[in-house]
Amino acid sequence: MSSFSINVNGKAVSADIQPRTHLADFLREKLNLTGTHIGCEHGVCGACTLLVDGVPTRSCITFAVACQQAEVTTIEGLDDDDIARELRAAFTKEHGLQCGYCTPGMIVSARDVVLRMDDPSERDIRVAMSGNLCRCTGYVGIVRAIQQVVRDRRGRGLAAIPNGNRTRLGPSGSGNAAAVSAAAAPTPVARPARQASAVQAPAAAGATLKDPNWKPQTTFEQSFTVEHPVDEVWEFFSNIGAVAACLPGTSLAGEPVDGHVDGQIKIKVGPISAEFQGVADVSRDDATRTGTIVGAGKDKRSNSSTRGLISYAVKPGAGPGQTKVDLNIGFTLTGALAQFSRSGLVQDVASRIIAVFVQNLEARLAHKGDGGAGAPPTMKEFDAGALMRTMAVDYVKRAFRKVFGGG
């Protein structure tokens, strides 16, 4: 976690956040400033545009911590701004908005045009606004609205401000760091050269397991029921290797030692294949039939890392001979694969993984007498893309049922 402070719409704000948190996500999720819209999340569509130190900025690709001590103005902060007020009226008059999703970013960028450009032509405005995409209007009404505000303001003697009074060079948000003298700079410490080792990545991941300040970025709960007695299920959970064999794409590097185990999980998301190498610590309480699994891993190919915490409780089910297992899952995912970590998507995928796990668990418990020899083989690689396709089909089916009355 990193501590940072900014000024949002004239109010000082301080928070502890993950360094990877984007400014748009921080404003929407922590400050509830949902006027900043998220569209492409690649800095292309302009829906997330806001002002950082007076400069229009793509907040979906700007790290919040990079705006330390900066002045941030969202669309909500422009309620009483003269130019924004005139633009809102002109957009309404000229039909410059339809669905309205792009409009906050459009207003911010249009305000910058009105502020800086003295007498822009239609082409000048289209070029200046080309970083804001609209899929509804065709841009004609937007351009006319900006032209109208420019004409009205210049007619009232309100001249353009060259460069919008910008005095700082570099990316928006820069220029706020305090200078450090050479005498105050820390002396570099020599580090011993790294030696390559097959266990280097798991060892580094293992260090994160002991971090008392770590908090999962996403948490959710799941439950499932198996048709076997609770004592039998609890005993099965004591066999870490057998449990891992029920998880799609999971394998262990060796036998667990004092609840500590090295392993890997292979996943596939469309054309992306990842192999997370990591470690986990497993603890159990026989008295309460509860346990925890704390793990961390890294995929070298995508440079993605993950940490996770699973708490589980095994208890008698509703029917005779049934066992209910309650799960509390928390995780943090960073790197290229973090784009798939939206909580709703993750929960749906997790539900399907757990369904496969339960199917494998039932099969192994049913063939416990023959040592699991008759149990069906588990997946060697977890294909998230295939699960997403089945999820999409399910969504379509549910939509048809709603429209046509469940037929």
C-alpha cells in the first residue's frame, strides 16, 4: 500500500492505496465521483477525461500515486465553472449528446478548447476534440456547441488564454515533488549479485505470505455441498495433494512440509497462457473443522503476480450424509492479467471453477476405496476463455427466458 495526498475539487484527500490503482478507479470507488466514466481503459475513447493541474488528462491510464499533491478537477468540480455551464447549455441546444456516456469527458476537453483557442475553425475544433469519441451524435452538434460558446465569449470580450496559463512542463500531475539536495540523498547500498536458482521465484513469493499489512483487493464468498459425510470430507481436506488434484490446472512440486507447499497453476484466457509458480501455507483446526490457505505466485511470461487467502469451514449439510463447505476468498492480481480481475467476472468464473472442483471431489470420494484409480482425470490447464464462452451463452439464455417468459 502507498500513502498519497491530492486535492480533489478543492478538497484535500489522503488515502492508502495500491500503487497500481488508476486515478479513475480511485475517484469512482473511493470518493464516489462517478461522473468520471470508464470506457476503453486504454486512454483512447476520452470518456475518463478530467483536469490534473488544469490539464485534460486520461484518468484511466494515470496512476493515482503519480498525482501526488496535484490539483484534480472532475466533472462534478465544474458545476459552477462559467465555461462548463455555457457548454452544457450549448450541448443541450445543439443536440450534442444522446446517451451521455462520453459527455463528461467531452465537456472537459471542450472547455480546454474554449479556454485556449481564440478563433478556432471547425477543422481546428475537430482536431482538438479527436481524442474524445462519441458513438451517438456524429459530432456535428458537439462542434456547433463549442463554436457557439467560443463566439459568445469572444463577443463579450472574453479573450482566449494562451496555453491555458500552463506553466509546468512534463506529464500532467508532475512538478509537485519536493527537491532533494545531494547532501540529503541516501547513499546507495551495494547489493550482492543474484544467483539464479530454480526456487528463486517461489522464495520471493513466499516472503509476501508473512506481510501483516496485506489486504485483498477483491473478496467474495462461495458455498457448495457434497453428498458425503462431514468426517469423510474433512479427512479428505487434510490431503493437500488430493485437494490440489481436484483443482483444474493445479499441480504440486513436491510433498507438503509442515503445511508449506510449492506448486503451480496453469490457466488459459483466449490466446494468453500463464503458469503461476508459487507457494502456499495451509493450516487446519480439527476442533472447529476450519482452515486457511495463504498463497502467492508469479507468472514470468506476463509478469503478473497474485496473492490469495482462502478460509473454509466444513459443516454438516441440510440432508443426511451431506457436507456443506463455506469459502471466503480474497485475492489481489497485478500485471497484464489484472484486466481480468473485475469482481463480477471473477465471482462468476470462481463459481464455475468450484463446480468443477466439487465434481472432481465427488468422484474421488466415490472411488476412495480403490485409491482414486477409477476417478476421472482432471484438467491439466484451466481454460478461462472456455468458461467465459459458456458464461456468455448462459447470459443469452437468461435474457431469452426473461423476454419470452421462461419458455
